[in-house]
Amino acid sequence: MTGKVPSFSPGSTLSSALPGYVTLCLALQVHRLVSVQFTVTGPDLPITASLGSEAILSCHLSPRISAENMEVRWFRSQFSAIVHLYRGGQDQYGQQMPEYRGRTELLKDNITNGSVSLRIHDIRPSDDGQYKCFFKSSMSYEEALLELQVAGLGSAPAISVEGHQDRGIRVVCRSAGWYPQPEAQWRALQGQLLPSASENISPEANGLFQTEIAIVLTEESSQKVSCCVRNPRLNQERESQISIAELFFPRVSPWMVALGVILALLAVLIPLATYCFWRQHRAKDRLQAELRWRRAQIYSVDVTLDPDTANPWLVLSEDRKRVRLGDTRQDLPDNPERFDPFPCVLGAEGFAGGRRYWEVEVGDKTRWDLGVCRESVSRKGQVTATPLDGFWILWLGNGGYQACTSPSTPLPVSVRPSRVGIFVDYEAGEVSFYNVTDRSHLFTFTGTFSGTLRPYFYPGLNAGGTNAAPLIICLVPAQAGGNLSP
């Protein structure tokens, strides 16, 4: 049996395999290009947030690929109007609009699944409107449009009687602090709408709205009415009622008119007398508060800052009398005395007895903490600043002043303090705060102290959300001496 060995040609084999190889390369290239394409999706409905609260704006990629190495940008009407920027694996604040500095936080828990959320703190009227979330990879970019609707519930309507008009009584209802523009109307007690004599809605200086609506009531019309002011976004309203007796309406009988005048005078004189009594009592309280403040100043001491306790984000002056929140984190030793991550610093000298007083210039800053704490307080991780945890602190935040009790105590402040005085009476267990600007008393903690106490400072932010202005430990007029030795 004989056979013939088949011939083999390398050239012919390569020619037959070339089309398949090209097809495979094209398929892999198309697959690679398709794999990097994505879309960005946001919420279908507008997001509603109340004034002073926070809002969370969420976006995610489809398919759910990781955005950890992408650029994620939130902006308003223009690409350069940056609300928040994430690039190179970290947040970038250098190009952020001033009005959002210190108020934004990118939530990155699910960033590897292509989902990120922007949290905006201390919501303001100017935050209302459209936002865009923008994702950019090395091969592609996409964006989505979101809408944030800001809403604020204003004050309870204040109703006043403003005299006679058209054989009736003119009644005016006023309310302020609304956002957006509210809807105001008069209603009879049975719920029927009543025509108003005039209506005016006007903006306030802070971007909110106030409304004024009037009605003329006659003997023939409803004498018991309510004024309702409604926020259309929140679908909530505030309501006040008024009832006018028949004798107040114009009558032919002179004695009825005289009686009405007398009652009207009494209605004015009684509140006026009450107001005068209140003013006198308030003046007495203010005088006593000023005397206590003057006595506290006798114990003024020289306080300096301890750099070994300062958080790496804080910048201290050479004389250790000023501290501000910096733009970058400093490379400092992580010693046990240093606060981290909370950006605060302690006074250099501690005390375990006696009386001490010092003053701090806060200027027009919109966020700060001041007070004292135990030397032994926890300085690493999350810090809870209450007396039970060794902190006796007063703070300004979200436009209001509060004492850090548990729960916190809001403080009514009529004159914004540009300088705050702190007085500690160790044996009496008291930490008192004074508004040096108008010489008034702000708040006093009472309790029992143990161990060494040290002054406490958190510089926070300035007006407009910037970091530049510091807290300044001031020189107190030399009325008497004191020292910080234990």
C-alpha cells in the first residue's frame, strides 16, 4: 500500500486565517468601546428641602460601574459654577463657589457601584433651582439634570384692627419668613373664601417673602374670620382667627361709639402698661447682668493656645493668640494630646480651682465653639460636647446660638456678639458666657467640676463660608490680676 504525503503551504494557511483574525480584533475593540459608555440618571421628581435643613441630591451610573477614578462635578447653570468637585480620588475645594464652602459633602459609600450623593447643609433660598451632576471617565462623559425646591414655613399670621373703612372695620393680616411666595386668603369660620380688600407679597432682605392681606368687615358680613397663609410646595399653612364684637361697628347711637372708643383705649393702654412694666423689669435684669460681667472681668487672665493639641487643619499665630481653619491639612505629629479629626484646640494653661475670665473676638463668623473642657476628654474620633462628656461649650451654627447641654438649649440673642467673655468659677461649679458687645448675659452652666479644666476653641467659618478670619484671644482691660497656674 502506498500513500502520498499531502503538501503544506504556510502562505495559504495565513491567508485563510487573516479574515477571522481581523473580525476578532474588531469585535474586541467594539466591546472595549461599548464597555466604557455609560449614562447618568438622577431623581425623576424635584427634591424638596426646608430652610436651615439639609438636602441630598443623588445620581448613579448605568450600567453601575465604579466612579472612584472618575471626575464627579456638581454645578449650577454654568460648568464653572462649581457646587462640589471630586477628582483624582478626592474632593477638590479650590474652585468651589464661595456660597457653598463648608456646606457640601460628597457621600461616596456606593461610589464603586456608580452611585454618589451630594449633601448640602444649612439650606438657603439661593440654593433653589437646577443642578447638574457630571461624570467624566478617560473615555466618556455624561451628565444629568436635577431640581432642588427650597421651602420655608413663615411666622404665624398676626392680625390687627386698623380703623374704620366703608362703614366697616379694616382688618390686616401680616406674616413673614416664607419661601417661595406664599398664598394668603381670608376665610369664614365655615370655610368659605372671603374677598380681600388688598393683598401685597414682597421680598425681604434675606431672600424670603412677607405677605400682607386686608379685609373690611361689616355688621352684615362675617364678624369671625381667619387669615390663612399657605406654602404651596410644602402644602402646609398657618392660620390665625379674629372675632369682632358688634359694638365695635359704626353705630348711630353716640354712647355706643363712646363705649367703643373707651374699650379701644383700654385695649391700647393695657398692653402699653404691660410693655412698660416688662421694659422696666428687663432693664433691671440687664443692669444686674452687666454688674456680674464687670465683677467677672476682675479675674481676667492671659490665655494662650497649645499647639500640641491643635488639629492639623488649624493655623495658629506665632503669639498663640489667634486660630483659624486652614485650607490644607498640615503634616504634624499624631501625639495623644492632639484633636483629630475634630478641628479644635485647647488653651495652654489648665486650672483646677479659683476663678478665671477671658474674652474672644468672634467678629462676623457664622460658626464657632467656645468654652472649657476637662483636660482628660477624648481627643480622637467622634467628640460629643456635653457636660456629661466633660465639655461646657457655647456654639453658633445654622444662624442660631445654643448651649451644648443634652439636649441643646437655644439662646435668644437680640444683639449679635462680636466678642464673647467666658468666666469660670471652679468652686461654685459655674461656667458663664457674656456678650461683650452689649454687656449682656448669654448662659451659665452649673454643676460640679473635678480635675483640671482648660479653655476650648473651635474657629469654624466666617460669613460667606470662608475660613480666613480667626478667633482672637483679646486683652481684657486690666482691672485686676489672675493667673492660670493650677
